[in-house]
Amino acid sequence: MVRTIPHRELRNNSSAVLRDVARGETIQITNHGEVVAILVPPTDAPPSTLRIRRAVVRGGFADLMRTKLDHPVQETLDDLRGER
């Protein structure tokens, strides 16, 4: 039997809902009474319609040079907020 819950319950109890799905339960999620998603336990093989891509590392923030300030960062943030 498929259980149906509102999206608010999923949001408030996501850990418990995901545990139930991991145990084999199928759960329908509704929004204003209309089913908008169905959570089903994963199978061993991904469905053929699922596109899987490797993660791409971007950013390089660790390579940026560090800067020392002669005043607290909070002062700069306060100045920037005052210009709004």
C-alpha cells in the first residue's frame, strides 16, 4: 500500500520519511492535495532514463592569496550595508 503525505510533512520529517523509503515503503508527496512526487526505494541498477554525470571541481579558491586587513571585516560589512 502506498502512503500519501503532504509536502509539509516531508519538509518537517524528512529523515523519518527517507528512513521509511529506505526500508522499502513507497510514499506519494502532495502539494495542495495533488500528487507532485513519488518516493520509491532505489534499485540496484539505475533506471535507463537516469542521466549520471561525474562531479566537476570548480572554483580554485584555495589557490587565492590571503589578504590581511588593518580593520575588522565587520566594519567593511557595516559600511557596505550603509550604502544600500
